[in-house]
Amino acid sequence: MLALDIVIERGTRTAGGFRRHVRIADDARVIALAGHSGAGKTSVLHAIAGLIRPREGRIEVDGRCLFDAAAGIDVPAHARHVGYVFQDARLFPHLTVRGNLRYGRRTGGSTAFAFDDVVALLGIGALLRRRTANLSGGEAQRVALGRALLSQPRILLLDEPLSNLDQARREELIPYLQRVRDETSLPIIYVSHSADEVERLTRAVHTLD
């Protein structure tokens, strides 16, 4: 369950900033955020992840309060247990695929996602010894997704993970996103401009004006 009622301010309107009041209450496990460029979709993800602080409001994920302005609650980003996959994979070029995956691995506490299970889920076993410069865009995003899962998140945020890929690579990656949706119990928030892409992952769509 995602319960979110926040006001986000970025910059000033005269300088191209905005103020958005975003309200979402949905028990779907995969929620898509849609809307035009500049509507604040990425800002909502950043607010959930703790990368920006809402002006006011409350954020709750599966009954766990991450932010409540009135109550003075603002859980630090590193303690929110958020897995985040960006438009670009943001892999470390000096590490192999295995090194990138292990870098993201959280030790201690919950181990819901084991290394070998994540590698099998995403079909990246053959890539473990490769350098990231030798990966295709789709392969790099699968590694980024694996790294996010190995951080043992309680929620997964996907910010247009297919937007930098050509159509063939998109078709290659979507089945893996569907596997993550179907084979894990993680709440997922997915941002995309593609209606077809969203439709293949969820029916729960919230449009930001």
C-alpha cells in the first residue's frame, strides 16, 4: 500500500520551478506515474527515496511512515530501504558486473534477495566477469536492477528505465521487469512516458498534471 499526500516545491516559478500537490492512495503492488515532462514524476520518486524533502505532507509505504512533516518524521535516505533504478544504469566502470552487484549488496538484517537468486532472476550469470563498458543498454539496466534488488529494498523505484534503449532492447528488458513484478513481493513505482510499456506492467496508473 502506498499512501502519499505531499506538496513538493522545486525552485521558483519565475526560474522554471514548480509547486505540486500529489495525492496517491493505492494498494496495487505496481503503480505507474504518468504525465508530461516537468509534471514532477521524478520529484515524487526523489521524495519517496529521501533525496528531496517535501514542503509538507506524509509518505507511507506498506504501513511504514517515511515522512510526516506535521509529526517531524523524516527517515534518512540510507534507512528507507529504497531500491532505485535510473534512466541510465549508473554502473561503476572500474568494476565488473559481479563487482557492481556486490557493491549494492546490503549485509546484515533482511536477506530477502540472495545473490544467486537475483542473478538467475535477471539472467545475468554469463555477464558476471564482464566490464560494464562491454554491456548493451539492456544488459546494463538488468545489472542496475540486480544491484537495486541486492540492497534488500522494501520498495523499488524505476525512473524510465527503458527510455534510453532502442525498441529491440526495450522488448528484451520488459520480460525481466515482469519477472521482478511476478516473482517478488516488492511494491514498485514505475515512471514512463510509454502507455504500451506501462500497460504491460500494471493497470494502476496515476497521472500528474
